Amino acid sequence: MKQIGLLSDTHGTIDERIFSFFKDCDEIWHAGDIGNITVYNKLNESFLLRAVYGNIDGTDIRQVCKPNLFFRVEDIDIFMTHIGGYPKHYDAKTLIQIKELKPSLFICGHSHILKVMYDNDFNMMCMNPGAYGKYGFHVIRTAIRFSIDGKALKNLEVLEIPRQ
């Protein structure tokens, strides 16, 4: 079983509360708009980090991250990108990749809206952790923690912090 921490849209800021929320995680996944290399390095120093770059990320992040990741954890195939959408409303490029890759778990960011939904059309769970950064239109900063046990996703928890 693997414990996963998931966040997105940090936009160049990170605070210590995320480190205690993720303290027992085996891996941290960042779904883009990291914001700067300092945030990336801080997460990468503390955890096994998998990250994609987002639309606001500059060359510093794009040199260490890809726009998309497709990987396997336990018995789950995961596709992660920044701009992806959600069931019935996928980005056109993302929809092509979903059809081709057939992931069991789809991860994206960008919207700043936390969503966890199952897509019956593609037989996959879709997760967007919302936005953890201090910049954007969101009122609550959010991150997700969950477990992968074989083919099962379990124990999903949400961290909510009012944005100031």
C-alpha cells in the first residue's frame, strides 16, 4: 500500500502545514503551476516527488518537469497533466490521451476547484486537488491525501486552509 499526497497550483508559495499533512506519504504528486524552482526543490527534498508543469511555470520548472506523466503505482495506471478538465468536459488534447492511455486514475489541476469524480465512460477516477497556493480566485486552499492498495483507492482526506 502506498500513501499519496496530491496538490496543485501552488503558484510559487508553500507553507509548513503541507509538510505535516503529507508527513506519512510515500509519494507527493504536483499537478502543475508549481510557480518556481524553490517550491519544487522544497517538495523534492522532503518527498519522492512526481510533478508536471503548468501554464504559469517558466523554464526553470519546465527543465525538470514534463507536461504529462503516465506511470503505475501498485496496480493503478495514472495519467497526470495540468490542464485536463473533468468527466464530460475534458480538454480536447487530454481526451485524446485518455482514450489512448486508458488510465485508471486521471489527475489534473488548473481549475482551482477540488473535484473527485468517477468517470463511468472511461472507467477511471478523476482527481483535481484544487489549489494550494495563495494566489487565484479560490477562497479555500486545498490538498488531498489518499492510499493506493492494489487496484483500490482508499482513505481519501482533504486539507482545507482559508486563503489569506
